[in-house]
Amino acid sequence: MPEVFAAVPDPRGGITVEEIYPANIVTMADGSLMTERGIHSTDGGRTWQRSETFVPVSSAISRRTSYSNDDESSMHESESFAQSEALGLVMLPADDAHPHGELGSYYADKWTMDTALGNDTNNWFFHWSADEGRTWSEPVQITLPGLTMSLDGTMFTLRDGRMLLVIYSQFLGSRFDKRGKSVGLYKGIPVDTETEGHFPLAEASRVYYSDDRGRSWQANDGWIMAWRDQRWNEALTECSGVELKDGRIMLMGRTLTGRVFDVHSDDRGHSWWPAAQPTELMSSYSPGRLARIPTGNLLFVWNQVSREEIRKGFRRSRLSSAISQDEGQTWGHFKNLEAVACLADTTYIPPDPDMSPLWGDDEVGDLPDDFGLWHYPKISVVGEEVFVSYAWSQYEAGTDADGNPKVNIKSGSRMRILPAEWFYR
């Protein structure tokens, strides 16, 4: 019998399904829901199991999901659904031959520490299916040769049918083995809390687009970078995007400045000017996810933390949401989806004028007993509901094989299904 994952009522609102972490959820012709890994639901997301007909697109070389350069190595995938290599699923624009639209799926051919370090190259590919994922086309290369990392599920479609994929490249300094880290004390036991930012790095984003339903792809006119005050270059990475009501496109991405940055294109994604600028949203060096929800407003889900909380090791210990009713100019209706108890009462952190580079202190001190991480959110909208999935990690005191004190990190994934109105309460 196939493994079934069922939703349960969540006292915080909506319903929750444990151990499912879809990059995308699309509605099939029969009304059922499908993820890029072939996990489907026939009851609006209340139960999920593996499809008997959908075949996930897989890369030729096995993707390593734990390439991360810190102790949060399992954050990208629930182990239950990590066998397939497909990283995203989209419904292509409909045409006369395909009134419901074909399916499209995209992936990277390599996903290793060597590619993360820039010591090997990878490429992103696209396939399409006219029979709802039973069979797929031959791959079409999306990206130019080089290092092209990306988050799961960052492809989206404009109203005129143009498809866009947001990627990034990262450049890590030599002797990565000498990188620093932050260390905290969990119930008196030393444990690493982060490494990102403790070594030289630079990151930049890029967009690829297609006007023929994924059959061919073109890169935008150059790298998309943060350029604060048209003076300070900042790392900009792991962006997600939406089309605005006036036809412009907006991306939002993470930086090392303690703020989320955004950047706009007024020519359908070909150029981006004047580079990314800081928003009012406080954030650690962690990715968020941007989407338009059924109310017509924009939703952003991200790790909202103050500069002091980042320094003390809490960079991913509060997962928040905010709504923009003016197309990203301002944000309100701040809420927490998850947080450790000592952070839970704070739902809004005003912008700090200090935007110097920021990461955790070398020694962050004592961590709370409920210390945990909730991060790498993804958003899908189905009807009037918003599906927010994310990875989580919880810390537990234990011992190693020799009986010495050790912190064990339990990781998994969660999807919360919420009515759009929940984000306004």
C-alpha cells in the first residue's frame, strides 16, 4: 500500500500535514493536486500519497540534497520524498492543442559540494509533458554553462505566458575548510548554530525566460545584484518573484545586511535597474518566499529576526509572514507561523538603520531548551487556500556512541494549509 500522509487540525489555524515539502503544487485536469515528486491529493490536500501514473523528472546524476555548508544539512528535503530529483513543477500556458495546459518540470543535473564551491559546473534543464506526467519530452537546457544554483519552485508565469526561472551563483573563498562558525550551549553542550557569513563569499542572481512554453530559453541581460545607495554592493541570492499588477516584475532575496532586498524589471524580466534595494523587512541571511494570494495582495514568508537575535544564534528561529496591499511598497499584518518561545511574542521588528554585514557571534551563549529552526519556506496557492511548506529542526540533548554529551538534531518538514484570511487576523 502506498504511504499516506494526512492533514490534522492545527490549533494555530488551518490544518497541517507533517513530512511533506512540495516545491510546487499544481491542479491537474481532474481537479487533483500534484507535486513535482509525484505526490498527489484527490481531496484538496487533506491526504497525500504517491501517484501511480505521474513519473517525476529526474536528473541523470543523483542530486545530493545535503550540500549545505552548515549543520542544517537536512533542511532541503523530507527524507520520505527525496528519491526524485525534480526540483519544480509548473502548469504551462494553455493553447488550442492543450486547453488545460501541459506540465513542465525543471531540475539541475548536479547538486554537490563541488558545485556549491564553484569547483564544478552544472546546468538546469526543462521537460514538458502532454499526458499529465506519464511521459516527458527530451530535456531542453535552460541555463548558460556555469554554476547555477537555485531554490526549489522558483519558476513562475506572467499573464502574457512568458515563463521565468530565478537562479543564482555563489562564489566562496579559497580554503573553505578554514571557515569560522557560531557555537552555542544547548543544555550545557556545545553545538554549532551556523557557519554562513563566516567566510568570504559573493552571490548574484539571474533570470532565464521562455516565450514558447519552455521550448527555448534566454538569459536576462546581466547579473542581478544588490547595490545599496548606488554605492555598496551586497550579496543577493535565493530570490523568488511575482508579476505586479502594473506589469512589472518584483524579486525579493536574502542578503547579509539584516534586511530583505527587492528589485524590479519593467521589461518582462530582461533587465533589472537600479539593482536591488533594501526593503523594510528585517531578516537573517535566509531565504523567504513571495507569492500572490487569493485576496489579490502579496504574501511574503521569511525568517524575521533582529540584528541582536542574529548575533545570538536565532537567525532561523522565527518564521513570519507579512502582507503587502500596495504591491510591495509597504508591509503589514505581521504574524508568526513558528517561533521558539522567547521570540514568539514579537511579531513585527521595525527596520534597523544599521545595514553593515551581519552574522552570528563566534560564541552565542546559552540556547533555550526549545531551540529550533524553521526555514526554506515554499508557497503554493490552491483555490482560496495557501499551502506553506517549510523544513524544521529541533535540538535534543543526548550522548554519542562513547557516552559523551552530544546534541542530536531532529529534522523534518511540514506543510500548513491556511485560508487566505488567516494572514490578516
